[in-house]
Amino acid sequence: MKKYQVYALIALAILLYWFVVPAVLTHDVNYLAKQGKADKIPPIAYKVWDYYMKGRYVSPNTPPEALDKNKNPILKKMIEYNAEIGVASAPIWYVALEAPNYPKDAFPEGIPVYYHFDGFSGDVHEMNTINHFIGMDPMERGAPYLRMIAPYVLVLLAFAYVLFILYDWKWLNLIMWIAVALPLIFLGFYAYWLYWFGHHMHDWGAFKIKPFMPTVFGDGKVAQFTTHSYPTIGFWLLLAISLFTLLAIISKNNYLKQKEA
């Protein structure tokens, strides 16, 4: 194998394992569960969801009956007990919110919510409750179409990697730059929707605040709440994909130049 093929295979493996497989095989699980259509969830989705959710954050509000002995959530039981179901792909960014009415022993790091390409996980319901308190829309209002098409875009990107590895078509290099830019693409959409939420406040809030820009990275303050916004494992995986893809592009360009010489 040539160098660029090795680099591209590593990037493809990370993309498939952490993003494509869980996003595609558990697609719409959350929606079907909420709509009472759990019978339409394919059997493989239960297995994939359970596998990827091992070791993930479990809300204190999750019924103990919905967890196994190692405190890992089990999809069938989560649906049975009407527990909050998050998406299974790698979480890319998280926001934790500390509020006076949430005890430290139950929420030692605040109320965490994790952002994924295809949805959310964590204490989404609790976060929406607090957002409503200050007149902010629920999180589900953010990027609905982007979250809906994310699994399909990831599949197309994975297919582009396969073509890049197998063929010497120069235009494939241009497509690979999308993978290089994935961390910036995510941050761009994330920052935009934070701005949108902060500048579309409603009068229903019990606590009125002026339009504001929520903190994208670092610690911030909203009314009497303290916020923390930081990257998590998925973002570092995106950086790895970006790096290996960049190396693959450079290596392939050198290979093609030598081939044409």
C-alpha cells in the first residue's frame, strides 16, 4: 500500500467506527421511541446503541431499572421506562450548566448536554427546562435539517474516502478537503446556532435577559447560571481525521507528481 492509502484508511476507520456506523444504524431511534413506535426500531439498532452507550454519561434522572449492573443504559429498558435517550455517535462538544437549584451531589459538574452531528445526549430535558425559564427555545430547534441529513452526509464522505483510496482522480482531493475542515465546519455551525438561540429570546421566560452570545469555548455566565463549554472526545477524533486526511492529500499529490514525471 502507498502512504496516502494508509493515511486515508486510518481516517476512514475513525470516521466509520465513531460516527458513520452508530449514526446510520441507530438513525431515528430517539424519534421512534418518543412517538411510541419502538416496534419499528430494527433489532440491530438495539445492539449498536447499547454497545456505543457503554461508559457514557448517565443522567441522575434515569430510572435505575433502565440500567445494567455496570450502570450502562439499555435501549429496550430506556424506552420501557420512558427515560431520556441520546444519540449513539461520538459526542463532539459539551455544555455544562451550574444552577443554584441543582444540588452538587447529584450534578457535580453541572447539568451536561453533549452535541453530536446527528443529535444530542445528556440532560437535554433539564437543559430545555432552564432554557424555557430564561425565554430560550428548546435545543431541538437548533439545526433540525442538518441533524436529519448528517448520517447520509457521513456515508457519502466515507464513500469518497473509498474512491480516494482506489482511484487517482485529482478531483477527489478537493472533496477530501471537506474532511480536513470537519472540526471547523462543526464549530461554525455550533457558534451560529448558539448566536441564534441567544438572539431569539421569548417573552414567556420568567427571568428576562437581553439578547446575548452564549459562550462557545470556556466558562461563561447567564443570569444566575454558570456555563462551561468545551470539546469532548468526538472533537479530538475529528482533529485526528483532519490530520490524517491532510497527510493523505499531501502524500497523494507527491505520488501523482512522481507518477507523471
